[in-house]
Amino acid sequence: DDNLFLTEITRLLDLPQDIIDNKSSLPLIDIITGLAHNQFCAFYQPIYDLRQGKAVQIEALARWRHPTMGILGPNQFIGMLEHEGFISLLTHRIVQTGLDLLIRGPDTQDLRLSINLSRRLLDDREFLDWLVEQVESRGLAFDRIVLEITETMAFTNFGHTLATLLRLRMRGFELSLDDFGTGHTTLEHIKNLPLTELKFDRILIKDIHRDARSQSIIAGMANIARELGLRMVAEGIDNPQDLDFLCAHHPDIELQGFLLCKPVPAEELGRHLFPSCQSSRRA
Ligand code: C2E
Ligand code: MG
Ligand code: MG
Ligand code: MG
């Protein structure tokens, strides 16, 4: 029975006993089975530069094609994978399919690919060496790969994180600070981390067209980012007013959000490399 199997796996893999007590609707056993049966994949969400009128980047977002529950998002499984150390299995798959997509083209040949990295992987030398090899063996330019780290991640064990990020940056990877505005980033971190991109969390973007405080924060932070030569991405664009506002005031901020395009399977990406929805203020 499932519980026995799980107990056995727990023992074999030397996992903490408490995982079998997990009463989540998606126990680890389902996830392991899903990984074994290749049920995990990535959807891709374009990030647009409206000055160029096209997508310049795609973000790989993990999805689980669950046999009975349909397509599940990361909030339903990433936490558990991360906790139990299976996140590298998933990320291997996401990296490989994402990199293959970049070279398969023709539509994706100019795009950068964003990969979300969990804290655990940033500390995993073996994984990072593997990642370098995957990019190299495909002959891809490292600066087409954007590694997204989150604000909270950047803090724990800062010295070690800094050393790792410097190494990745020197290799040529682009480095993005994701969900900026929700964590605890200090200017010291912004100053010292070798970032190439800031991603403003949707908490700062949502309703920016009528929220004076968001407007001020984005204006100030955007100036800092420009001074530092960082690219900027605004996530969570889900209404035309916010799109108009950002186009009018910050045309250099790249845009990602449901209004422009939801995350889609690779096969559908080709149709979405030009935004279906343009700002009305754009010439
Ligand atoms: P994230 O990296 O901040 O990704 C953006 C999330 O916002 C995605 O949710 C995306 O679908 C959603 N989003 C995009 N535009 C809009 C919008 O206009 N409105 C709203 N309400 N949401 C929007 P998703 O795919 O559910 O991913 C959630 C989080 O899971 C991601 O947040 C990321 O932190 C994590 N994640 C996703 N894939 C991976 C992965 O392969 N590895 C790791 N470690 N984490 C992942
Ligand atoms: Mg992200
Ligand atoms: Mg984000
Ligand atoms: Mg986010």
C-alpha cells in the first residue's frame, strides 16, 4: 500500500520520517511517481520589450501534468520537492527542455531563458557544474540564460551566496533578483550582488496606474537600477491601465503578465512572441 511504499522509500533515501505523516493532498509519493513518469514540464511565459514590440525573454515555470488532477502549478508541489531534496530532479528536466527550446528555434533564437533556482541548488556545486556543462555542450551563449534568485535567498549565508553568484556571473550567466519588493533586500545587497536584472514583484506593479506610492517606489527603484545598469522586469501586468502607465513612464522596463501572455506550453510559444495587447499610448 502507498503508505508502506512511502515508508520504504523514506528509509532507502534516508529521508526524515515526518514526511510520511504529511497529510498534504499531494503526498511525496505522488510526486516521485510523477517524476518517474515524466509528468513534469515547464510552461513558458514571455517577457516583452515594448520598445522593440516583441518578447526578449521567456521564463520557464514548472508544471505538473497530473494524471487525474490536470495541470498543477508550482505552489502545489515545489515546496515539498524543495524540502525533500528532489528539486534538482525537476530542475534538471526544466533546464534541459528549456535549453533545447532555445536552440530548436527558429522563433526562440533571439530569446533569453529565465530559470528559477531554489536556494538548495545555489548551494549544490554538482548541480551548478552540470548546469554550466549543459549550456556549453549546446554551444549556447551564457548570457542568454538568466538565473532567477529570490530576495529571501540572497540573505541566508550571504558570503557563500555572494561567492557562488560571482562565479556564475563570471561564467557569463545573467542573474536576476526575483520578487523584488517582497523580501528584505538592502541597498548593500543591491550594491554587492553581481546582478544583471531586477524583477519588480507584482505587489509593486498591480494597480500602479492609480497608486501614487507604487509609482514613487518604482520611479525611485528604476532610477537606481538604471544607474547600476540593471535590466528591469515588471511582473504581474494584468490590466491595460497598468500597461499604459508603465509604457508612458518607464518604457525601458520589460513586461510580463497575464494581460500580455499567460504561461503557455512550448508548442504555443511561437504565437505569442509579439504581444497580443499593445499599450494604447504606443505609436
Ligand atoms: P515567480 O518566479 O515570481 O513567477 C511568476 C509567477 O507569477 C508565475 O506563477 C506566473 O504564472 C505568475 N504570473 C505571471 N503573470 C501574472 C499576472 O499577470 N497575474 C498574476 N496573478 N500572476 C502572474 P507560477 O507559475 O504559479 O509560479 C509560482 C512560483 O513558483 C514562481 O514565482 C517561482 O518562484 C516558483 N517556480 C516556478 N517554477 C519553478 C522552478 O522550476 N523551480 C523553482 N525553484 N521554483 C519555481
Ligand atoms: Mg521567477
Ligand atoms: Mg517573480
Ligand atoms: Mg513572484
